[in-house]
Amino acid sequence: MARTAKWRKTPHIPQAVLKTKRNVQQGVSTRSRILQAIKMNPKTIKEIAEELNINYNTVLRHLKSMEKEKIVTRNHEDASHWRVTGLGQQPLQQ
């Protein structure tokens, strides 16, 4: 019997699944929340941490992991603000 990862069963943003990291439910969930928070307007790590009630270092670690895969980037005008690039895995069109 094949085992299915728990994060595959829970709603998440496809970009939250990384190619270079082991994807566990908590990490995918946290990255999904971070991506949702910066989707409409760029925010600083402190703003994201306060809004989502997540530790600053946790947010920084996830942002750096996503930055390596070009899912997020720092804003050109203000390097302290993070934004979604639009790259990475996309939802399947139905």
C-alpha cells in the first residue's frame, strides 16, 4: 500500500512545495500562510511574523528557502520587503 504525505491531503498553495527541501505538513502549511500574506502587497519579515503570529527566524528561514527556488524575492525599491515572483509550481487548470 502506497503512503501519501499528509501535506498532499491538506489545502496548500502549490508554490509552498519546494523541490530542494523535504516537504512536511507543518513546513508546507507555514510557507502557504507566508505566501498568502505577501501575495497582494510586499511585507517585511517583521510584518509577516506579527500578522501570522510566527517566530521571526522561522519566517526568515522559509523565505530564504523559497528565495533559493525563486518563488519569492526582495522588492527592488526596498530590499526589506518580500514579494511573490509568480514562479514555482502552479495550480492545475481544470
